Amino acid sequence: MPAIPRFSIHSDKHVGPGEFADLMRAVGWGEGYAPDTVARSLAAYPFIAHARSASGQLLGYVSAFSDRAFSTMLGELVVDPGHARRGIGRALLATVEAEFPGVPVYVKPLGEAHHFFRACGYKTPCAPMQVLFKRNATPA
């Protein structure tokens, strides 16, 4: 008898700002996010997939931008620490890859996350790449 999955993957935008903020807090990505700020982030991504338990709890989330030709940029890929190492991250990443077949997917892994992406078949490019950023000033 096949094992019953402990989660299901959904590729829609049915993620609430509160539950997303809770997930980000659980993985250590900060707290105190204003609901309207979180809602803007969720709305900005053209592609979102999420993992849920049988009871509907948000267990994982992935977002991506893609031109569907030359590049797909992964936004966030997060899994609730209490449900890590159960295939949720791989399933979410596979959903992105299936949505954009034949298009290179680029990731900016933080910390030790590069081990996960390498285990999923991602490689370091031959030409060195850097990630640069600038936080724009907030209008007064």
C-alpha cells in the first residue's frame, strides 16, 4: 500500500498574509511584518506554490518570476522547520521547474541552503556571479 502524503502542493495564490508572516517568522526571516506589506509581496509574484498539511496548515512556500524564455528567478523557498526534511522543499522546487520547462532557474541561496539546491541538481555557473543589492530610500 503506497504511503499517504503528509502534505499537498498547490500552485495558486491562496496564501494569507498572516500565515505567510508566521512561516517567515518560524524560519527566522524576521517578524513584525505589516499585513499590507506581506500582501504586496504575495501579490507581486506571478508564480506561487505552497505546501499544506491535511488540516490546511501552511508548511512551505515558493515564489518565482519568469520571462518563460531565458530566466526564472526564485524568490523565496521556505519550509516550516518542524516539517523539514520530508520532501516539501523538493516538491515545491519541482513545481517551479514544471511550470517553466526548459527555462533556466536561478537561485540565491542563503547560508547553507546551497547544499539543498546542489542536491536537487543545481550547479555553480562557470562564470562567477555575484549578488548585489541596494535598498532604496523610503519616501518621506
